[in-house]
Amino acid sequence: DVSSEEVTHVGTTPLPAGFVPMQLYNGVVTCQLKSGSLETVVLQTHTAIQASADRNLSLEIVKRRFLQHLALLHFKEAWEVAVQVKSPEMWNRLREAALFHMELDTAVEAYRIADNPSMVLSLERIRSVEDKNLLAGHIIVLLEQDYNQAQELFLKSSQPLAALEMRKDLKQWDLALKLAKQLKPDELGSIYRENGALLEMRGEFETALSCFERSLQHSPSDAANTALCRNGVARCTLHAGDIRRGRDLCLERNDVALFRECASILEGLNQMQESAEMYERGRLYEKAASIYIQTKSFARAQPLMAKIN
């Protein structure tokens, strides 16, 4: 299965005294007694499986039969019971068990019956993967289970970069950074930037500022990355309270969108004159004029009136 190669204990069946097991077939143990005669004992793991094939079996026994087949990894037989009963719970159990035990053919068909095209497509993409560790890692991710275990499996596989891609997809940028340092240093610039953006959104401005600056160090020739990071540096500098430097950085960028972002930050910091200036540079003239009027800077508000519709 996806967790490890192991033997799973599914049940115990005590034999009566004097019963010597001679043969086991399909859950039925043939035993020899002291008299020489033969008796059979059905294993506890097969009681419902060995029940009469009579169609009038109770639903409880049919469900037990399904669970016993599933525990014994009899996916074909479990499928047949699920088709017969048409129980959503059975189909869910079958899908999860098939994935967990990497029976992808069964899993694909079960998810197709569930009308889950996105999962079918995801499984089709990994269906041909032969590396067991790589396949198990992908399945754990699809099941949204233990991502740390998935990472370990990816790193043991023939494609260790899959671990980095997983952390990036999950937007776990701090963990992605650790992997990128080992596996793909040329991605450090973009990952530092993404981590900075996440930290900025969380309000961790000083750490975000550090990430933006490190991104600039790692990707100095990437124009798009440089622009995004310099904008981030300007915003975080203002958030950190360094108004003069933040304003200068914003003016250096000469970016309308950044002017508007910095204006909002400055307004939140109650730096009204600087905020109005940024709104004006960001072409939000009505907002700028309103603040100038509030702060009695009428001379600065007056030229903006002609620009307000």
C-alpha cells in the first residue's frame, strides 16, 4: 500500500482441540481428527464470503461479505458486491481502499462511476507511473493525507523534484524554500517572493521584507520578479513604519498600482498628507482631493477639481 510494505492482520480463528489443519482453500481449513476423519472450519475472515450464494441473503451479511473481500484485497469481488447493493458508502470505501493499495484500474473506474472527472483525470495522469515511491506519493497527495510522508516518498523516488512541486502547489513556501536549496537553487528567487507575499498578507511585514530582499539577490536578472519584489519592499517598508524610505521607494518605482497600494497603507497609518500624494499619483483624484480638504490643504486640492468628473 501507499504507507509501506507490510503484512496486515485481518483476523484470528481458533481451531477446536484435536483438529489438525491439512489444507486451506478460499478461507476453508480442512482438518484431520484423531479418528482419521476430516472436518472443515471456515475462517472468521471468510464467514460472509462462504455464506450461501442464495439471493435472499440479508443485507447485513452482504455488507459483511463486501467488507471481508475488501479486507482481503479481493477488489474484483468487492466490486461485484458494490454493483449489486448500489450503496454510496460501499463505493466510497472501495474507492479509498483501491487508491490506498494502489489498485489504480479499480480506483479509476470507481471514481468514474462516482462522476468525479477531476479525480479520474488526476489518476489517469499517474496511471503509468512505475516507480512505487513516486506513485505512492502522488496518491497520498490526492487523498489529502500526510504530506510529510508524501515528501519522504518523493525524495526516495526517481523524481525528487516532485516534493518541491507539491510544497509549491500547497503554497507552503517556507518548506518549499528548504527543498529548493537542496534540489533546485535557481527557483529560490520566485519562492522567496511567494513566501514574502504570503507573510505580507499575514501581517508579518519585517519577515516579508527580508524575503523580498532575498528574492532580489537570488534573481537579479528576472525583470518581472524584480518589479514584484521592489513593490513588496516598498509596501513592507511603509508597514514597518519607515515612512520616508517607503515613500522614496514608491516614487522610484513610478507604478500607478503601487501608488494606490501605498496610499491605502499610509492612510491606515494616519499619514494623511503622504496618503493624499500617493492617491494623486495613482490618479485617484477624488480620493486625494477629499483627504487634502480634510487636512485643510486647499491649495493642493484646488488643481484636482478639474480632473474630477
